[in-house]
Amino acid sequence: MPAVTVRNPLTLPRVAAAGDAVQRPALAVTTAPQGYEGEGFPVRRAFAGINYTYLDPFIMMDQMGEVEYAPGEPKGTPWHPHRGFETVTYLIDGTFVHQDSNGGGGTIRNGDTQWMTAGSGLLHIEAPPEDLVMSGGLFHGLQLWVNLPAADKMMDPRYQDIRGGQVQLLTSPDGGALLRVIAGELDGHQGPGITHTPITMVHATLRPGAQITLPWREDFNGLAYVLAGRGAVGAERRPVHLGQTAVFGEGGALTVRADDTQDTVGTGDLEIVLLGGRPIREPMAHYGPFVMNTREELQQAFEDFRKGRLGTVPAVHGM
């Protein structure tokens, strides 16, 4: 982990917050509970226990794995519906196949992202390919749910296939960190993901002892989730480690530091995902696979699903 990297980060554009930027404090650090999703793959619920006021426009995020499957063990999800939001599946290691009832889909591998705008609704399935089921292997990724404002909840569904080679690569002034901008922008550098709700999504790798202080839009919230390793967040250096989420307060700069000594498992670096988005600040009615604004809209979504209005499962799905 991870697949998308460079031999010499100093060849990349360098980003850093202005010296007079107001540092965002780390308001809280939570530890993700572990569970199982779909047909039984292990996940960490990154946002569990965090007040939605600090998450908006993000709804939930699961860290899938990191797990080394034996032959016959890789798991996926059955066909299921969505309406009213976007799902972002970022695959760090392994292979996943996606298909939906709107005709979208494809195979994502190490470093790729699939961005599905459910909008008015569809059915979809995610599963490992047959050869991975037979051989087993490493699987590790994230799935993030991003809310849509009321005006866009019933838009036509859309699918974006983002290859790992398309992400915008940046570094810190000393080259101690590699920043992968998957969506949104960072210091004027644009990632490939096209979002309806303005957000920024960055996967950062920090070498032991490295520090980043990044410019962060003041109208965005700020979250950091640790995929691997240990470090500290905020100017006050609040400790964080694998499976923890940091919630930042207001300000124009965001600081993350890697501990001088990292765990021996994995790359030996701090791997962290940074998220920011402009809060929608609308009522949210969320139940299962549907995210709407009112209970009545939720009831309509379930009724539409029951009557087959969100699409039908293709006769041959190619999984």
C-alpha cells in the first residue's frame, strides 16, 4: 500500500499553507468500531459516533480491510439500491468489479476510484472478480458516501471511472509527503473526480517524522482518517493512529505530522485520508440505502424500490 506513488516526490508541485493562515484545531478524535458489510468483508466505520454537524456533507465512510484473503474467501455485496447521494469507492489494493442498473460499471484495481452518483435511484453490485476469488489476495479500500442537496437528489444517475494514474500528485516543500488529490482541489491543483457537492478528497502518505501544513478552504469542514501508521493532527499535535478519525475546527490551514517511528507492518509510513466539504445544511432523512430530506421521501424511495422503479437486475451481470 499504496499503488500510486513516485520515486522522487520532489519532482512534483509543492503545496504549503501561508505562514499567517489560521491553524484548524483538532476538536475530537474517535476510534472506528469494526464490523462486517455485504457478504462478510471486514470494515471499520470511520464516522461512527461523530455528530453529523461536523460530517456534513459526508454521510458515512468504511475502511474495507486491509485483509489478506485465502483462496475462496474474497467477498462482495449483493445487488442493492441507492437514492439521494453519491458513493465513492477508492481501492488501494486488490480488484473490485462494479455494475449498476443504469449501465455504469467497470473493474477498478490498485489506486482506482469508482464514483457513482445514485441520484434518483439505481441498483448496483460490487464484487471481486472470479480469478481473485479463486486465488485470494490482498484487499484494501474505502467507501465514502457524499450527500446531495435537495435540488440534485432526483438527478439522473451517473458513473465516473477514475484511474489511479489520473489523480493529481503533489508533495510538501521538503518532499516528505506524497499527496494524491482524488476529487476537488488543493491549493489550485484539481483532482479528476467531478462532484455535485463541493468537496476535497486527498490520500496522503507521510514518511516517518514528516509534516504537512496544507491550505484548507475556510468554507469547508475538515476530517482526517488514519489508514495506517501513527501521527498527530492540529498545531497542538493531538495523537492519532490506525482506525481513528480526527475532526478539525475552523481555520485556513490543516496540519498532520507522522511519528518519527512507525509500526513495522505495511509500508512504515503514515497513511491518512483528508476530507473537506461545503456543508449542505438541509434536513436529512437517512435509512439504509436511501438518503433523502424527509420521511415521506424515504417512504417513496422504498415504495419505488419495491415496485421496480429504481431499475432491474440484468439477466447476466458478468460477475
